[in-house]
Amino acid sequence: MNIILLGPPGAGKGTQAQFLVEALGMVQLSTGDMLRDAKDSGTEMGKLVADVMSRGDLVTDEIVIGLIKEKLDGEKGAGFIFDGFPRTLAQADALGKLLNDCDIKLDSVIEIQVDDKALIKRIVGRSTCGGCGQVYHDETKPWPSDGKCSSCGSTDVKRRADDNEESLKQRLMEYYKKTSPLLGYYFAKGNLVSIDGLLSMNEVRDSLKKVINKE
Ligand code: AP5
């Protein structure tokens, strides 16, 4: 099973991808995580994208397509979860070609629908574990009271540089201008399924599982 998770910033793509990795052994390919890793390790590419990301703009198609290509060549597992990729029509075309070349079938494109008001709350309250990337939220999924990540035990709490209202406005603008046309693109291809992302994390996970198990 190979799927794309589509949705605005804060929709829950990363949270749900983690569930699927743990439950089904799928491989999460998050271009946001790859770009943040490059930024943190201070590579030339990381330096190039740091400002773009903190403003909330999209990184060039060429860079992210290159990152995905590298991973597709190396990773194996019970299917891929494309999280935050593709984000433009050019990226969608490039992914189609890459999958075709690797003889990989795209099974579903799952849109996680959440309204803008809820997104602000989710983004502003988010933190992630510096050890393993587990996603937390100040209200809906707070850090364990002993201060240790429930997955890896790390005490390194991270907040993203682009998790503020100003960058979020720009990220949303980019989403509606450049990424939302993909909904029509994948609908026309017959791949699109939409689920309600305003439900609790576990309910969203159950909806996703139903799509994956074709129930
Ligand atoms: P990226 O890292 O992909 O960020 P994003 O798309 O903005 O999405 P987020 O990671 O912010 O949100 P999410 O949907 O994963 O939500 P999460 O599960 O964390 O990209 C960052 C930047 O990198 C981009 O702006 C761009 O610059 C660049 N970039 C990346 N990919 C690119 C590409 N392909 N092309 C060009 N540039 C690219 O959840 C959010 C919070 O809500 C968490 O705290 C979580 O606990 C909580 N939550 C989740 N689900 C629920 C629920 N059901 N109920 C209540 N709370 C919930």
C-alpha cells in the first residue's frame, strides 16, 4: 500500500503517518522532516532552505523531488506514506514518473480535512521530540508528566521555527494557491479519498485504517 497524505499545515499528516509506521510498518517519507534534518546538520542545502521554511514559503520543486528520489531508491518496507509531498502540480507529475520508473503503484491519496481555525490552535500548541520526532500538543497530547518522551525517553522538547501565526498564514496561503489544486488532479485520476480530520486522533486513525484496508 502506497499513499499520499494531503492536507494543510497542522491537519495531522505527521501524527497519522507515525500511527501507520508503528501499526503497519510503512515507511514515512516527509519532505518537511528531510528539510529540517538538512537545516539542523548545516548542509549547503539546509542553509539554502532555512529562511524559505521559516517564512512559510515552499522550497523549490527541484530540491524536494531530489530528496524523494534519493529515498525511493534506498528505502524498503510495507509501502510508502508520502507526507507533505507532492505540494505542487510539478511535484505530482514528477512523483508519478518516479513511481512508474520504480514500478510502484500509488493506491490512495488521502485528504485530511481540517478548518483554518482549528489549524492555528494545533500549530501554536505543537512540540516534537528531538530524539525520535514523536509529535505532541500542549492540550490534546501533552508531554508525559515525567518530562520523558513516551516513545524514546528523550527530554529534548522542540518547537518549530515556523510554528507561529505569521508563518502559518503564509503556509496556508501556499497551501491554497499551490497544493489544493492537487485535490482536483488526484480526483480526476480516481485516487482521492477525503476524511474528517477534526475528529480525535484515534478516530482519524480509524478512518485512515478503513481506507487502507478498503473497508
Ligand atoms: P511540513 O513539515 O510538511 O509541514 P506542514 O505541511 O506545514 O505540516 P505540519 O507538519 O505543520 O502539520 P501536520 O499536518 O504534519 O500536523 P501534525 O501531525 O504535526 O513542511 C514544513 C515546510 O517545509 C513547508 O512550509 C515548506 O517550506 C517546506 N516543504 C516541505 N515539503 C515541501 C514540498 N514538498 N515542497 C516544497 N516545500 C516543502 O499535527 C499538528 C498538531 O496538531 C500536533 O501538535 C498534533 O499533536 C495535533 N493533532 C494532530 N491531529 C489531531 C487531532 N485529530 N485532534 C487534535 N489535535 C491533533
